[in-house]
Amino acid sequence: MTFQGNACASGAGTIINAIATWKGAAFGIDLLTFAEVELSEDERGISGFIEEMPEGDTRLIEQCVEMTLERFGLEMGGTVKTRSEIPLAGGLKSSSAAANASVLATLRAVGKTLPPLEIVKLGVAAAKKVGVTITGAFDDACASFFGGIVVTDNRKMELLRREEFNSKVLIFAPAKKAFSADTDVKRSRLIAPYVEIAYELALKGEYERAMTLNGFLYCGTLGFGTEHMLRALELGVKGVSLSGTGPSYAALVRAEQVKELRSAWESCGVEGRVIETSINNRDAMSL
């Protein structure tokens, strides 16, 4: 007898990168990762497959399924497959989305439920175990799962604030990839006092100012250019940042700013694509 479950979770953009201080903020975006889990009591071990990257590292999604089964003492094996609308290794939380979707699909396959925060924490634990994250990415995982804007303390695994926010989102996704696990943490910690200032802005609900300050801080620290950010500011955009540890940039924009910013980013001379989406305010349970 086989058990099958499907689920999806959204990507996310950065307001505050948590690497410097273990405190973060992020927003869900309308780009989804889909997971399909098929299990059997006659099998052992989990085999993963990522549609966009057939030779890619599947340890995270496999670990998510295994840890979810262990949570209920279930001995099963099978497969987990993901496909995604989110550019992989682009700073848009593709790993968090894959983890959330894989845990949720496993729960649906075996007919079990967990409180939403427990689902998120299972995915975070799996990400830490396989080493694809530095802080555990609890902020990214919460934004991916709950939607809207979230502010978190990643060390304490606390969701401090969550609210809906309506905005168009424009993303510049360079052709090159950057993996979070390769980030220079030591250099990132040097800017901690200044990232704290941005985090305080986020706690007050001044998300766009927080996001832009975060962007300039991390671009300087991680060696990314600020041209995409400056072009957005020239057009009156209030919130723009390097997303995650890069290399993508994300901006919160009004509808009338989309065309101009798209054109400005496309003329920067960097190979990549511009993606138009919106903040996702729905949670993964209702997507």
C-alpha cells in the first residue's frame, strides 16, 4: 500500500538578513515550490529528486521526510520530488520553501497533523542537520510558511511579529548562483551593530527603510554591487535590498513603478532576469 501527499510553500524576500545578529525579517512572495511525497511501509530510505536541478543536492528534502516520519515513529520509505518557480540559490528562500512543502506533503501522505510552528521548526531542524543554512533560516521559513511579513528571533526560534502587507515585488535574479552555506559569516558579524538598527526599524513596522538599510549593509559586506538598489531609489522605490545572501535583489514597488524599474534593471549590464510577483499573504496550509 502506498501513501501519497502533495503540498506547496512560497518563496520569500529579505527585510533583515539574520546572519549578523540571529534576528531576521522577511516577506512571502507569490513564487511557489511544490512537493510530492510517495511512501510505502514495504520500503526503507527516502530518495529525492529536484526537477530544476536533477543532479542537485537532495539531502534537505530527504531529511525533511525522514524527520517527519520519525516524529510519529513511522517506518516507511519512498520518494520526495520538488519543482519550483523560485530561482534556486538566488537568495529567495528556495530551501525554506522546499523544506516546508516537503514536511507538509509528508504529513498529508500519512494523515497526520502538527501545529504550524512545529511544521516550520521541523524543516529548520532538517536544514541545520544537512548544513544548508547558517542561522537555521527560521525567519525565511516563517515567511515562506505563514506568508505576509514576519519578524523573528532565530536563536530563540520565536515569531515576534506577523502581518499582511500588500505590495508588488520586483526581483532581479542574476544568472550566477550563491549558496547560503558559502557565506563569510565572520565578516557578516562585523556589521551586527548596524543591522540591529535596521532590525529595530522592522520591529516598529518601518519595513521599507529597514530593508534598504539591510541591503546596503550586506552588499558592502558580501561583495555585491549596489547599482540595482540605487536605480530603484532613483525611481522613488522605498524598499529595496539584496535578498538573503544574494545574488538576487528584491524591491517592494507600486504598480506604476514596475515598468520603469524593470527597464532600469535590465539596462544594468548584468546577465539575469527580472521577475514580477507580489507579496503572498496566505499560509502554506491554504495555498
